[in-house]
Amino acid sequence: MDGMRLVMGNEAVALGALAAGCDFYAGYPITPASEILEGMARLLPPRGGVFLQMEDELGALAAVIGAAWGGARAMTATSGPGFSLMQEHIGYAAITQTPCVVVDVQRGGPSTGLPTLPAQGDAMQARWGTHGDRPAIVLTAASVRGAYEATIQAFTLAEAHRQPVVLLLDAVVAHMREPVDLPPPPAPSQRRPVRSPEPPFGEHPFTPFGAGRPIVVTGLSHDDEGLPRTGSARASERMLRATEARMAADPALAGLDRYRLDDAQVAIVSYGVTARVARAAIDTLRQAGLPVGGLELTVLWPFPEREVADLAARVDAILVPELNLGQMVLPVRAAVAGRCPVTSLGRADGTLFQPDEVAEAVRALPAGTAMGRDQRHA
Amino acid sequence: MPRIGDDLQRYLRTEMMPTVWCPGCGHGNIARAIASALEHGGYDPERVVLVGGIGCSGRTPFYFNTNAMHTTHGRALAFATGLKMARPDLKVVVVTGDGDALAIGGNHFIHAARRNLDVAVVLYNNSIYGMTGGQQAPTTPVGARSTTSLSGAIEPAFDAVELAMAAGATYVARTTTFDAQEMPVLIAEAIEHPGFALVEVLTQCPTYYGRLNRLGDAPEMLIWERDLTEPSPDPLTREQMAGGRRTGVFRREVRPEFTRSYAALCERLGAAADA
């Protein structure tokens, strides 16, 4: 063990990637994600891994996908503007069932927006940003330790479901330093081709080039052999549905934390840095005798519908604070389905919520009423 | 010297044929030349990856019994960069079109050339966007008609050879589908070349470019290609290049290649040589 030391969130992502066996990184400089790029530039070459600074973010994710088919455990990291550019290739990775990891350290948007200032405005883009439908895995974290663990989990899930996995951080978690005790990473190891008579796509495990017969990879709808032929549209839809079903059954994707929630009558549903602010608000409200608790999402997508529906049956009201104008409140409302009022508390001015602000919003909730006003923060 | 008519079956995925290409299109001739070049090099199909972009040229990988990546519009070289860096042992051949490589993919094209990445790029230049129905390309000559330049193009065209040379490519050649004997030879040389190698192939699109510019059908367009270009001594001087659509080899030089430079960096930093 290295022992306890102060680590920045972005450094923790780089260290988590190495711990997961990542041996390939391609990226492009962008604030507030550049420390991941710089960390990988320092860490990978002495270990024999590949570090590549590409000419843009489209190229970065393209290189990651190309490397994955070469056998690499590959990752890229960016922020909002770069994440927007990567959307086409997230779709390409989805339809080609290519395991890879994309970290998006969110910043205020749209467009160049608020560089270096925190936001949570990419929650929906991470789910729906590419054209067409796809199963999506989107993780998030609220601490340095959480960022480290989520990065490792992202690689595991990418492999298990053969899909691109997005890790959404925010500029606060990415740039803050916290004491953590991280084990030294193992030596990198390339994925080996698996010789198998099974077709290379569909419900079969991922194998890179070199598995005993040539593989065709295409972004066109294709059958399990990888070829665009009659019936391949149906084959692609079947693959997407099957992947989604497998994700729904994966206990690793039921990620959430509960904070003082057992006897709560009001719940705050939050994620990322906002979950930390929510905890402070909950403590304040509890001191004042108000039974408030927190449901903290660590997996944004697939959205934990059942857990939120169960919660809605037990509490009088739900508050969803997030650093955007109201994004994750939408699936919360869909899951709650009118069982209790859901109120959005949104902010997109590059500043964090203050605990008092969240506490005040809880006090203003229409709790106790069977169906209170469903306020949307203007 | 690769010979036409050798047994190319080893490299071709005949189950995917007939191709999507129109009657008279030159792309099939180029694909055949690539197969000839691979056969000439004796490459194991499983150690070869054909990477294509989007457009008529991008369909080429489906007809090859090698590993294949049919990627996104303009980005074939970016995919190829990641793949080649992860697996320098694989032979990577990029097939791309003039719109794919020089418009939407122009940035990746110049940067892959700058890095001198060990890939061979076969650029199918038909002077127009074929798959989308005949729109103006960055290679459409001034005055030429397309569906988006019906009165004749007013934008100057890119010269892929000049662009690649300026960006740092270490093997640069141009040929045409008329030059059926030369084409596989140049492609074979590009595949063997240890660095970024470009072979631009001027090819006929009778369906759109030929029809819109009254150049006739495929046979007439092959003659048009012959008359348009001028075979050149090998290699050309800068002065000899100026002013014409020369064919032949423009550059053949050795400069540090990217995957090798990277391996040397890793070694210097203490990584195991075989990692």
C-alpha cells in the first residue's frame, strides 16, 4: 500500500484506470479534464502503455475504439465541448459493441460556457447525445475515492456489456484533493484474442482482431457476423435490446447510496458534488427535527426506476437539486409517476448550491399534502 | 511486381459481392489492385486491417477477407492511428475518398501524415461525392459541374499529393485507374513503406461526375484520365510537379516513424521492450 496521501479527483481517475488495466489513452486538452490527460501522459509510457494526444476529440474517441479492436483497454477523457464532439463515436462504439471508457468532467454550458466552473449539465447528453437509440451506462461520483472506484467499475462494465461507459464528473470533484489510500496499480496487460467458433457480435464476448479469423467491424446495422446484410437491421435491434435487458439485470448497475433515509418523510435525490451539499443540508434539517434523507445516485443510467418508485411510495415529497436547469428530475418524475410531488431545484450559473439553499428548498416543499404543487424551478 | 490475374481469393470476401458500386465505377479496379498488392506482399489476411471511412470508397473493407473496420465519415485515419499504436504488428491499410479524406477528414489526414504513422492510405479520388448523389468535393476542379455547383465550381481544388507532402508524408504517389498495371505496384510499395504512405488514385465516376460534365461512360472516362495526367520520372522534383496532374512517385524517404519513436520513448522511460 502507498499509504494515505492527498490525491486530486482527476489523478484518481488516471490511477483508477491503471488499476483497471488500462493500457491505452487518447485525448485532447480541455479544462477541467486536462489533469487526466497529463496524468496518463506521465504514467503510461514508462509502463509500456500507449498515450496519444490526438488532433481533436472526435479523433481521440476514434483512436480509443481502434485501439480496443487491437486489444487495448482504452479510455479517453474530456469536458462538455469535447463530449459533444464525441457523440457520433459513442454511437459507433455502441453499435459495434466496443468496450471503452469515456470520462466527461462536466463544465457549464452550452457551448464554451463556463470553463473551469462546475456543472451537471451533461446528464441527458450522456444518455441521449448520439443519434438513434442505444443502451447507456453512465456512472458518476461525489468524491476522489468515488472517482477512483467508478473508473475501475467503468472498465469492468464496459467489458461485461461490450459498450462504451461514460463516467460523469464535475469540476469540483475533479479538482479537489482528498486523502485516500490507493494500492499501487498492476502492470498493464493487453486483452488477448479469444479463439472461438462463436460469431464476433451479438450475445458473444468481445474479442479483438486476431481471434483465428478476420473480423468485420461496421457502424452500419449488421448481423452477428458483423456484416450488413438482409435482416441485419433486425439483428442490430435485437442486440441493443438484449444488451439493455442484460444491463437491467446486472446488480453492479443498481448503484445508489442512502443517507439517513430509513425514517425519512422527505427525500433529496442527488448525485455528484451536489450529493455532498445535500448531506450537509440533511444534517441541518435533522438537527431541526425534520425527517429528511438522501438518495444518492452513483449510476445515472440505466436509471434506478424501481428504487425511486419505492422511495416515492414511502415519502411525502422529493427534491431534486442539480447543477443544471432540471435534467435528472425528468426520470425521477417518470419513476415517481405521481406518487408524491417532485420538485426540481436547478442552478446553472457555475456555482455550487449552499447547504442552506437546499435546506430552504426542502422547507418550502409541499410535504404532507397528498398531491402538492409540482414546482419547477424557473 | 504484382501481376493482374493472380489468385486473389485469399484476400477477397466474395460472399459480399456484387459490390455496391455503380456499373463503370473505378472503385472495383482499385479494390482489385489492393488485393493484388496484398498478395504480392504475401500478408496473412488475419494480420491485415483494412480501415475505411464513409462514402463509396469506404465500402471497400466489406469485400476483403482481412480484418476490416468500416468507420465514420472522415475519421478512418483516427481509428487507424489508435489501432496501429495499440498493435504495431498489424498491417493497416486505410481506404478513403476525396471527400472523406480531404473535407471532413482533412484534419486527421494531415496529422497522421505529420506523425509519419506507418499506414498506407489509398485515396480514391473521383472528384465528387458519389454516395450522396454528386455534390461538389474539395477536389472538384474549378469550372466542373456537380449538383451543388451546376454553373461550375468556383472554389480551387485541393491537391492531395501537395497536401500530404507538406504535412510530412514519407511516401507519396499518384496514379489513375487507367494505369491498371502501375496501380498495384504503387499500392504494394505504399503498404511496404515504413511510414505514412499515400497513393492517390484518380478514378472515374460515370454516374455523377461523368454525366454532369459530359465525359461519357467508363471507357471514355479512362481515356479522359489518360489525357488529363502525365506520367513522370521517379521521383519528381518540385519544379516538375508544378502545373500538371502528374502521376508517379513524388516522394520516397525515410523519417522516424511514429510507432517506432513511441516504442523508443517507452524504452527510454524504463518500460519493458516487449510490453
